[in-house]
Amino acid sequence: MSRYRPPQKPGSKYITAEGEKMLQAELHQLWKVERPVVTQSVSEAAAMGDRSENADYIYGKKRLREIDRRVRYLRKRLEECTVVSGAPDDISKIYFGARVTLQGDDEKLLRYRLVGPDEIDPQRGYISIDAPLGRALLGKQLDSEIEIESPVGRKYFSVRAIEY
């Protein structure tokens, strides 16, 4: 059995201004609030003596590694992302940040917003531009027909509204 994992395909490097604020808030929470508390609890646990059977010490160190890994990821991601805050020149086509209303085969209206991979939120209808539906929508205009392959079969949509 091999431990090899093929490299992940990199996601798009775009983020909305709202998404950037969200990532910066998470970074601040981890680095300025959570990490000092966990560091303090680990140092208190270490002062108790035997660390090999000290659960507070072991789990505190594990949590510190998790925080540090996420902080490294967030800092790197915030450096490399391009913030898209305005509407594109041609607002008749679907681009990053667009709010799109689709009509499915069942005549039901669906509303989505195309965002970066760090901002995905199905509850709010935020889908990644890297997702199959997101890629199919890019560059389409009003009344365009879209066909995507889903796990349950082919799905067809029609673009009913585009907003920025």
C-alpha cells in the first residue's frame, strides 16, 4: 500500500471582497485569540510534569499544530488571491461574482452566486467557479441553455437572470 497521493488540482485564485474579509477574520481569530489560549494551557500542562500521559498537553499540542497549519494556509492563500470587487465591463455575460437565476427542467427557479473555492456555501447558494455548474455558466448570456453531467444523469438549465 502506497502513501502517494496525486497532487490536487489548484483552485482558482479569485475571491470576493466579502470572502477576503471572512478569511482575514478567521486568521485573526486563530492567531490572536485561540492560539494564545491554547499555548497558555499547553505551558500549564507541561509544568505539571510527566508529559507522556498528560492528555491536556498531548491534545493541546495537537490543537496547536492544527491552528498553525490553518494559519499557514490562510496567510499563503490571502497573499496569492486576487480580490474581485467590481462588476466586469460586459455585464450581459456570466463572470466571477455574478448572481445567476437558472430555470431547471422542472420549471423550478434556482439562484446561485459564482465565488471562489474558499467561499463555497450551499445554504446561501454560493458555488465555486471550479464546480461543474460554475464552469458551465462562465461566459454564458441571458437565455443560454446549459447542460451538465451530474451523478443522477444529465441536467439542463436555462439562464433567466444575471446580476452583479
